[in-house]
Amino acid sequence: MKRLKNILLSKKTIIIISLFLLLYIIYAFFVPRKSKYSLDDNTFICTVENIYIKDYYKLDLSCKEKITGYSYNELDIEIGDVIKVTGNLKEIESYNNFNIFNYKNYMNNQGSFFNLNIENITIIRKSRGLYKLKSNIINRVNNLKSFSYINSLVLGDKSYIDDNILSIYKSLGIMHIFAISGMHLNILINTFNKIFRKKNIFTGILLLLLLFLYYLLVKSVSLLRAFIYYLISCINNKYNISLTIYHKLFYLFAIMIFINPYFVFSSSFLYSYFISSFLIVMGKKINSLSNYFLKLLLVSFLSFIIAFPLNIYFYYEVNIFSLISNLFAVPYVSFILFPLCLLVIIFPFLDEVLFVSISNFQNICVFLTSFNILLIFKKSLIITLLYYLLFLFIKRDKKGIIILIFLLLVHYNYNSIFKSSFVNYIDQTTPNMIQRISGIFERNPLISKEI
């Protein structure tokens, strides 16, 4: 173990791993992933990962790669079934409008390239193992009033929560609490430690096994990050390797990228990693406060600051009021909704209590939206990176705050300061739109155009 300790703490090891990660990420960025299928393929052997039932059936299928299947016919299948499915593949559509969420790139980075119009399904093997457990949990609660929130907070699937409600949560900047992450993991760890007060090797291995099984059940990137960090901390404490916080965060990032280099393009991974890492680094400062409300206020403020550049990059806007809304939402979900969701799975008769709690939460969130203070920014990867470089600089020299404020003012007023004579139009692939706008340019040669 002494040799392992020396290797892990060595600067040479960190430099070598850093260079490898850089090359790995560059490769992932410049060499696009390719599908293992072609449009001519029409028969697939898949495992059903998830089932969404609305006006139609939407299936997340794990075949040679991920495929999303659609059917308007009633299907008698469950999560975990291994099926032979026939149908027609269709490439995921690409949106041509600039600076908007690119669904095709998002799915491609997850290893999914096609949608499947399902014609026929034959069950090869019925669900078993963890899939069967997940299916049983869903079947147990799918007729309850609170099903959508149980599915979201326990199984990581927000698809059944009303879109209008999700928009409200997004505008308040509290969507992160509906993604299974370190917050959920900490609650489960604390609950486990209270049940098994005696800590030994057996309870430690049992806890790690349960957490890993939970990850396999929900397959959340944020939960994987939290699990790996907890595993690194356990190994570090057990074998007295003396890894610092920065070492652990570095090896966490290295392991995650080694598992999948495309995590660097995932907003859920970036939010989870950056926010949790910053809070871990600031842990002593946070824990030095004895008042719970002050702790929560500091955590909310630090989370807001570190997520600020990512909010701009991914959503082009920042809600200043999210500082306040998180003070209400985080403890409410952590100490009321999430524990109640777990209890309702065991005791379904508590569903009414959970439903009332959810209704109260939604009503308060709707009220809070009237206080939203939205700031709109121009998307820029370079400026986003500049923000984080300034955060590192401020940690060494507080004078960096002046530069940060200056950058913030310039960024917010970018369009007023750097005026452009170019006109961009929506959907450049629409011929009629191009013809109409081209006619405007022809009639007014003073206007420059960018096509």
C-alpha cells in the first residue's frame, strides 16, 4: 500500500493522467461517435430499460446501442424484458437554429442515433434481477396520486411530472434537486448509519454494495459521481493513503472520463461535478457555521455562484431569485418529499400525505415565480471558461473580484457594446423562409446578411 500511496500522490502520475485525459477528451470532441446500425436494419434484440405511457408507448431500449422506440399499439411488456423487436429506423432530427438545445447532439453523446417505429415485439426472456425490482416498484406505485414524484425522486425519471410544473422549477433554478445525486446519497448513507450504528468492514462493504445496486437501478450520472467519490474516500481512509480533497476530486474526474469521455458534454455531469466539488472544498468553511439556516444560505450562495457560468452556457439566463428559492426547496425536498417517497413505496396508504405535501410544494413554487429576476446573457464557451479561471484566481487574490464584475457587466451588455450588422434568421433549411428574407436583402443592400 505504501507503493500505491506514493504513485497516487506523485506529481508525475497526475501529469501523465492529465495528458491522457486531455487527449481522450480531444479525441471524443473531434471524432464523432458512429452508430452500429444502418437505416436498412429492421430487426433488433434489446432489453427494455424504461417504459413511458402517455398517448403512445415510448421505450428506452438497450440493444447494440441505445434506441428510442415508439408504438401507438398497446404493449404487454415490462422493464427488463429481453425482446426481439422489428420496425423502421429513423435518424434523430437535427435542429438547424443556432444557439438552441441540440437534441441530436445530446442523444449522440449518449450513444443513441436512431428512433424506431415499432411494428412487432416478441418477448425472448421476462424481466429479472434489478430490472424486476424496478418494475415491481413502478407497478406498486403507478396508480398512486404521487407516482410522478416517486418516479422522479427515487428512480430518477422526471418524464411524468407535468411540463408546466417542470418549467416553473427550471425558472426557479431548482431542477437540480429532482435529479438523483449526492443529496439523495447522503440521506441514504445517514439513514444506513443510524440503522447500523456499529461500523466495521462488513457494514462498510454492505453500504457500498447497496449504493452500487441503487446506481444500477437508476443509472444516474450524478449518483455514479457521488458513489465513486464515496468509494475513493473509503479506500483513502481504510488504507491511510493521505489523499487530499484535491487529489480525490482529480481521481474522481479521471475515473468518470475514463468510463465515458462524453460526460464532459453532459450538463448533468458538469453541474454535479462542479457544484459538489466546490462545496467539498469549502466544507470546513460551511461546517464552521453552527446555525443551520446560515449553512443553508452559504450552500445556496456557493452553489449559485459556481453554477452561474454553466447556467449561462446551457440556458442563456440566470435567475437571481434562485438564491432564495433554493433556501425553501432544498430542505423541503430533502427532509419531506424524498423520505416520504421512500416510505410510500413501503406503505402506500401514506400516499395522501405525500400528495398534499407535493401540492403545497407546487403551490409555493408557483407563488415564488412572481419574484423571478431573470438576466439574459449571450452564450460563449470562452467566456464561460473565463469565469471559472477567475474563480480560481479570486481564491488566490481577492482583487480578481473587480475583474469578475467587469467581465459580468461586459457580458451582460454584450449586444449593446458589440453591435452587429448581421441578421440571422430561423431555420436556414426552410426554402420559403430563405426566399422571403433574401428578397428583403435584395431590396435593401445596406443590410448585410449571413447565410
